[in-house]
Amino acid sequence: MQKIKSLMARQGLKSPQDSVGELSPIENLRLPSKEELRELREQPIDPQAQQEIINSIEDVYFSTDSFDIVKYEMEKLPPVLNLQELEAYRDKLKQQQAAVSKKVADLILEKQPAYVKELERVTSLQTGLQLATVICTNGRRHLNVAKEGFTQASLGLLANQRKRQLLVGLLKSLRTIKTLQRTDVRLSEMLEEEDYPGAIQLCLECQQAASTFRHYSCISELDSKLQDTLEQIEEQLDVALSKICKNFDVAHYTKVQQAYRLLGKTQTAMDQLHMHFTQAIHNTVFQVVLGYVELCAGNTDTKFQKLQYKDLCTHVTADSYIPCLADLCKALWEVMLSYYRTMEWHEAHDNEGVTKAEGGGAAGPDESNFDRSYVKKKLEHGLSRIWQDVQLKVKTYLFGTDMSTFKYDDFIFVLDIISRLMQVGQEFCGSRSEVLQESIRKQSINYFKNYHRTRLDELRMFLENETWELCPVKSSFSILQLHEFKFMEQSRSPSVSPSKQPASAASTASTLFEQYSGGGNPFEIQADGKDEETEDVLASNGYESDEPEKSAYQDYDSDSDVPEELKRDYVDEQTGDAPVKSVSRETLRSRKKSDYSLNKVNAPILTNTTLNVIRLVGKYMQMMSMLKPIAFDVVHFLSQLFDYYLYAVYTFFGRNDSLESTGLGLSSSRLRTTLNRIQESLIDLEVCADSTGALTAGEERKEKVPSPHLSHLVVLTSGDTLYGLAERVVATESLVFLAEQFEFLQPHLDAVMPAAKKPFLQQFYSQTVSTASELRKPIYWIVAGKAIDYEQMLLLMASVKWDVKEIMSQHNVYVDTLLKEFEQFNWRLSEVSKRVRIPLPVSNILWEHCIRLANRTIVEGYANVKKCSNEGRALMQLDFQQFLMKLEKLTDIRPIPDKEFVEIYIKAYYLTENDMERWIKEHREYSSKQLTNLVNVCLGSHINKKARQKLLAAIDDIDRPKR
């Protein structure tokens, strides 16, 4: 350090500590010159040795903590001092000091440029600060001049202008706040006007404005008030939405939907709408039924209002049942129509929305499309849901009352209403209405069983009191003219089900919803127009003209005598255009003497009972057309009506055990089978026998009807009336007419029958209806068997001598007697025809039976002959030819029945032995008595005894299987 100081002294420099006080602030920062430092560095020293010396310095000297060096060194001295050691240690310390000084001097010299540079910066900073002081002094002086140059009035003007602008803004805000405070009045007015979109739009705008002025304390209360108002609007909007369920109004619903769209609650609105429709159905049916229950009870007791709907339905009386059902369906129709029109509204507006979105690119198209899709699916799903609710409500109402005691017209009215309601369901959502069908099916079966049983008993009563007098109807009579068949007028085509006609007819024009969309109700037409027109089917006095009764026996040799009406009937029957005419379906021959008619009018032959049965058929079919699920049960009961009528006619006029013994096959096997089936399944033969039978037996006989008995007023034993021929004709031909009507109705019945049950219908027609005309033979055979005195003819023939020796030219007396019998029969027929028209098939059958019986009587008379010559056989031929010649003038029947039966028998007399044997085997239509007599008469003439025995043995072989 001393060297450094000495060096600095030589240069005229002072130490930094000494010079600081003498220098100015700038001069005090001067550093040693470069020459001084260079001189200090030029002193020779070994750097390595110098570094080693510095490294040998104890660490305590480099410590930042200040400490007393002298004290430190003194404490290190040993207790016993050694001069040499001290001097050596002193030298060491001096060397260390010199090394450090040298190092410091080197460092100072090394940092000399930086020191000078920094000193220059300090000097520059000092100059800048002095300049700043001058500028500040000048600024203060100028500010004082400015302050003194401007008045306070000018500055106050500026402040007032700014304050004015603030107050104008505040005034606008206050006016807006005042308007917001008064919006509740306007909102109330808009809600009363049902301007829901406008009210919501105004409320939303107010809320937005309120959020802008939220910094005012009065706005917070207004904001909550607007929120309450918006909730109130939503409540009223929900009430307005519920009104749509009963009376849809396009303008009203459009406002409601716009309002919900502004609220952004389109989906919520649809959910609420379906809930309101469900609630509307429940409230509507409950109020309708409650109104009728209270009306019938005669008071407004609140106990009915507390009942469940199911229990309330049980209090509906029978008198108010149908009006209540009609009003119920009317109310439900209004609900469904509102839903239908709601769907139409959405379809129309969705299409408009899609068009606008495509053309204008509305904001949020994805959200809009999602809403439309949601609404569409919700509405489509709601169709079946609403219809299911309607079905359940109506089902509950149907089961609330026992309808088995209802009148037929009332029950049909119920069926008609339910049928129309099911048609509504089909058009509403395509439903088959299984719930309604099953409920009405159960009620219908229950009702129809009781109704049918009552009708069968009535039919038995009618038949037992029927005098079989002709019911005078017009020749143009058709069952379609009866009220019971009015439901078929909409379609004469038998290939279409009558029950489908109203729906199909409506579908060609429009559906029920389209038809009644503008107003009206499909359930209002049910009670109207039922008896708009009266039936015009009866003739005024039994005849259709004012002409006096004409002779029934008229000559119809020329076609000019045939009335045009009969010609038309004939043509109509061939083409099938008028199958309900009473003319038989058989091919009509020219009308001659055999057609015993009262006049030329061909009116149907039927009785009051027949007309009653036809009316019942119409009622049954009407019920069947309205309710197809019970079609089979109805057809089954309907077949029983025909079965019982057929059985009654047969029992009254055709039952005769002696008929079967004739071997003429008057009753076909099919007819006998049908009669046996009817007797076993329908006729209760034990009704009077066992009145104390077991319960099970009574249950089995519950479905059966006692056999009818012919009225005592009907006389069938008088020869003057041909043994009740008029009654027999009326009974038999009325049955044939009834069968023809069933044939006409077959396509209609077949159309509504289930496929699995159609074989029953086909069997009924093939085995029962088609056998009606077959009853003619056994019934008219009884008349034919009594009309001619065949026993007298046998006695007359027995008195004739047949073993004459010469050929006779004169026939025997019995022929004239027999012809007189036929003439008498012909006259009686004409007398009967004055009461009842005898159709051609009937007269033909009567003549055929009489001629057949006469011919067989002739053969029987010839078989009673004991002796007969060839001349006697020739006399037989002469008698028979005379009989045929006269007979052909009395009747038009060709060929004469059993003509060959007589001729072959007469000619067999001339056969040889071998030919006779073959002839006997081939002609089994003759009795063994007749064959035996033939062989015995031939004995002696050209057959010997041996041949006789052989032929008798052959006859015995033929007769043995018959025993």
C-alpha cells in the first residue's frame, strides 16, 4: 500500500479518501491515470508466486464480517515469544500484503477505462438535471401567467355543458323506466285481447331494457315484477292452449304457437297439449254422463260428482242411455276433430317453415328442424294414445248398463253409433278398434241371445195362430222396400258388404273429418230420418187393379195374353236384375190352363208370418253389418229362423208316413236329413213330457223351441177346398219365396262372414235353403192322393171282364169315371185359384201327382185281374189310350207322367218265357204282387207251369232284399 501511495504522490495524486472532500461532485470521481497504473504493473513479480502468496492468506481475512485484525493476530501469538519467528511471520504478512496490493493495483488499472466512461456519464447526467431545473422553473412561470389570463366563468361554462349532457341522458333513462313501470297495464290489455305473441314480445323487450338499466335501484323490483308477469302469461297461455282441445280455432291456435315459439318452448307446448287432450277426454265424458245422471235423479246431489267415472256410468237409466251415448260420442268427436285440425295446422305450417328456411336461410335451421321433427312424432304418437283413451271411456260406458232388455231399434241405434265411432277411429289413426269391437261384441251376443230366443217364441206363436191366408202385396214387392233393409240401399251390388257402404261411399268423396271439418257432427244424423217414408208394399184391396175378379181359368195360348209385367219378370229372372220377384227360378213355360191365377198380376205369395220372418232377417243382417265380429252368431240364429219355418210348414202340411211306403222318393234323402237335423238341434220334443227334469237337461233344452201346432182354424180335411190346398199353396210357396230371398241375400251374408265360418254358410244354403222347393212334392202329394177317388176306380176296374174273345171298340166305363174325377179336380183348382194364385210349378206338380197316382192305380187294377186274354190286353190298351187322349186336353204336362209305366206293364203280357225273366229283373219298379199277377195271368196262354215256377222264384229273389 505504501508503494501505491508513494507512486500516487509522485504523480501528484491523492488517495481517494483524501481527495473526495477536496473534489467537486464531478472531480471526486477521477481515477489514477494509465501511466500510474502501468508503472505499478511494471514492477517485476512472479505471478505464480504472487498467487501462491495470496492463496496462503487465511480465509478469515476474506470474510465479509468485520473483525479486529490486531486482536486476531495477537491472540495467535504463542505464550513464549520468539523474535525471529515473529519477524519471519511479520515478513510473511508483509509479503501477503504486498501481493494483495499488487493484485488490487492490477485490478484498478484493469478497470480504469470503465471507470472513466462511467464518470463521463455521471457528468452528463448532472448537466441534464441542471437543464430540467431550468425548464420546470419556466413552466411554473407560464402556468401562473395562464391562470391569471383565463376567468373562472369560462371553465364553469364547460362544466355546465358536460353536466347538461349527463342530465339529458338521465332524463331518457327515467322516461324509459317510467314506460317500463306502466307496461303491466298494456300487458293486461293484450292478454284480454288474447294477443299472446305481442304480450310476450313486449315482456321480453321490457326485460331486455330492464337489464340495461339494472344499475338503478328501482329496476331490480321491476325486473322481478316482469318475471312474474311472464310466468302469468305462460299460465294464461296454457289455459288458452287447453281451449284448443274442444273447439279448434286457427287464428287462436296460431297465436298460441307463435307465443310458445317466442318463449322457445315449442316442445313443452306439445307435451302440454297432449296432456290437455287427455284431460279434456276425461272431463268431457264425465260431465256428459254426470249431467244425465243428475237429470234422471231429479236433483244435483254432490254425491254423484264424487263418484268415479266407472261407477257413475252404472247410474245411467235405460231411457237416457242412448241420448247420453250420442252426446258422449258427439263430445268425443269434437275433441278428436280438434286434434285432427291441430295436425293439419302443423303440417301446413311445417311446410311453410321448410320453404322459408330453404329460401331465406333462417338462423338455427338445425334446431328448427329438430322441433318440427319432435312435434310431428309427438302428434303421430298421440293419435293412437287419444283413440285408446276414447275407446276405454266408451267401453266403460257400454259395460255400465245391461242392454239385454233394450228394444231392437234402440240396440241397433247403439250399434250404429258404435259402428260410426269405429269408422271415426279407422280414419283417425287407422285403428281396428279392438277394444270397442270386443266390448260391443260381448254386449251384442248377450243381447242377441235373449232377443233371438224371444223372436223364436214369437215365431212359434205366429205359426200356431197363422191361418195361412195370402198377404196381399204388390207385384213390384221387394224386400229392399222394407225399413229393415234400408241399410242395403246404398249398394245393390251383392259383392260388397253392406256394412262397408257408408265408409266406402264417404271415402269416395271425403273422410268424415274432411266432411265435418267446417261444422256439424257425424253423430247427429243417427236419430233423424228413420221413418221419413212409409212402406208401400201392400196392395190396396188385395189386387193391384180395380178390375173385377176374373175367371181364374183363362186361356193363355198366345203370347199376347201374357202381361208385359210377367214378361219383364221372366227376363229379369234370367238376367238376375230382379231376383226378389216371386216368380219361380225354374224356366217358365207359356202360361196356359195349368197356371191357375186370380189375374194376370204375378204377385208374390207370402203370409204375415213370412213377412215377419223377412223383417227379422233384415234386423239380424242390420246388426251383423254393424258388428262383423258376431256375424257367425247372427247367421247361425238367422238360419234357425228359416229352419223353424221350414220345419213348421213340413209338420203342418207335409208329414205323412204313408208317403214313404209308396217308394216314389217324394222326400229326397237331403230333405229327410235336413228335417232330422232341425228336429234334433232346434225342436224340443220333451217340453211337456218331463217338467221336473234335471237342471242340466233344462239347460240343454234352453236353446230349443217346442214344435209348433197347426191352428184349429185351418181345415185340411174338406174335399171342397181340395183338402186345404189354398193354405198349402200359401204355406209352401211362402217358404219357397223366403228361400229365394235367402238366395238373394247370400252374397251379402258371405261378404261379412269370417273365412273360417264360410263353410257353415255354404252348408246351410246347399242342405237347407235349396230343399225348400222339395217340400212341394210331399205336401201336394197329400192333396193329389185325396183329390181323386182311386179306390172307386179299382172297384170299377175289378168289375170289368178281361177274358173277352173278341177285340172291343168301346172303352170301359171306369175311364170315363176317372176323367170325370179329373174334370172335377180341374174345377176345384179353378175355385181355389180364386182365393190364391196357383203358380205354374204348383199346378204342374199337382197334375203330375194325380196323373202318376192314376196311372199306378191303373196298373194296380190290371194287376188284380185274375183272367185276361189277348183281346183283354188290347182292351186295356184301348182304355189307356182313351184316358191319355182325354187327359191331354185337360193339362199341358208333357210327357204324361208314368205313361210308360202302364204301357210297359200291358205289353209285358206278350213276352216269352226268357224275355219275361229278363224283363222282371230289369223292371224292379213294379211290386212283387204286380209281377206275380202278370206271371199267373200268362199261365196257360204261352207260359207253362215249370216256367211259372221259375219266374216266381226270380220274383222272390228280387223281393227278398226289400224285406
